[in-house]
Amino acid sequence: MNDAPRAKPAVWFPDTSALITLAVHEPLHAAVRAVLSRQRRVLVTAIVDELDSLSRARGSLADWARTALGQLDWLGRPVEVDVPVGTRLAASFQERLAGERPLRHCLEHYGEAAIVALACRARKFAPRLLSDDYGARALAKVNGIEPVSVHRLLFSMISAGHLVDAEAADFAAVLHKTGRAADYTIEELRSGRLGRSVNPDRQRGKSRSLPVVRRLSRSSCALAASASG
């Protein structure tokens, strides 16, 4: 008789940075969708809100955000953070992600924070954060959530036989060319020795640019988050 506890089924929470990375290259999006569609996925409303705000700006990031908004159907109906426990927890995590820097707008860091606020309280599932934001992944890890970058997911797909390494290398080359990632070699993708990957939207010390640029106090953002939740 096997008394070993059953492994909890995984549930994936993609954040804004990951969805934008997938939007850069349709074949990459299709490959990831084919694999993750077999597992549970949760799309948090705050992520949709941030993508919508990004899409109203200009430049390649706005273009990718608009593309990402058109690719959300496979993730299901967006889920709101619960009030008041979830929104208060999300506001606290948002502060941690911001560190000493004032928030540029109420959506900055809030999508990732909302995901962690929901996922860290999962009991029946093993939550996984799909994110290309190092800070978000670090926060997820200390709160019992498995953090996975898009390139780490490509490594897992190669290991599981869902993707050949040459195709993964092609995906990585496109992401590097567009400025979304470092220049990973086929050997790094095959071995999983990827090092630390940071949020490509902040690599040059720039936060993601949204139309609202007035710096806001964290207390006002917390009140806004609670009201909208």
C-alpha cells in the first residue's frame, strides 16, 4: 500500500511581463499555449488592466500589449482579488516590490502583487507564477509559489519532449533580438543553466511606461485597489 501523499495539481498564474513576452512571437505563444492549456490557469483581472493601460501608450511595448490582449481567451475568465483580505495583502506585496521607490501609478507592481496575494493562499493546488520579472519571481518564491520565467518554461518543455531544443533556440533568438531577453545559447536552454533573468521592461532602469505618470502615494494606491476590488 502506497501512503505517499499525492502531488498537488499545478495551477499557472501568468503575469504581464510573461504575456508580453509571449505576444512578441506567435509561434512561441502557440507552443506555450499548447502545453499549459493541459493544466489549470488563472488570469488575474489586474493583469488585464495593466495590459490595457500599456496598450494605450506608443511604441513596441504598446503593440505587444495589444497583441497580448487578443491572446487571453485560453486563460479563461479573469479573476478578481478578494476584498478585503486579498486586496490588503496585494497592496502590501506591491509595497515590497516597489521598495523605496515611489509608485508611478497605481497599477505599477500591482498585477504581480495581486497574483501572489491569491496564489500564496492556494491549498488544493501547487501555484506557479509565469513571469519575466525577477522581483516578482523572488516575491513568489518566498511566499510558497514556484516562479518560472518563460525561458525556464522552454527548458521544461524541452525536458518533457514538448519542444526540440533547436526550436527553443529560435524562440530565444527572437526574444533577444527584440530586447525581451538575454542571448541564451542552445546549450543553456537544453541544460537549464539560465542564470538570473530580469524584467526586460526594467533592464535599463526604466519602469514600464503607462499613460498615467503622476507619482502617487502608496496609501492612495491602496485605497484605489481596495475600492476597485
